[in-house]
Amino acid sequence: MSMPFQVGDLVRLRSGGPTMTVERVDEDGTVQCLWFPTPGKPPSSRSFAVGVLEPSTGKGVRTNAIRFR
């Protein structure tokens, strides 16, 4: 089975959410992703079915963006 994602690719859930980095791609169709939900805190990691992910440009939802005035 050919996987559409490779380690290091930026992805996000098709339903939205933060940009994540692909850590591992398993032969069973799961993709291990890593993201930083809160600045200065440890990263989160979880496996997702390949079908719920889409490529990300790194733009879009940025829940942790810092705004300067």
C-alpha cells in the first residue's frame, strides 16, 4: 500500500485543527503525528488513520499564535 505521507510532512485533520508533523507511517494505514498544543509545553503525539488527514501548508489554524500590539 502506497502512503500519501512521509516522515516530516506537515498534515492536519480534514475536520480542522493544528498543523502536525508526521513522525511515523505504519503499514496498517496509521500515521503517528506530533504537534505543540501549548508554547513551552511538551509536544502531543497521536496516531491517526491516513484517511482523516490532509496535507497542510503550515498556514491556517494557529491556535497558539502570539499577537503583538
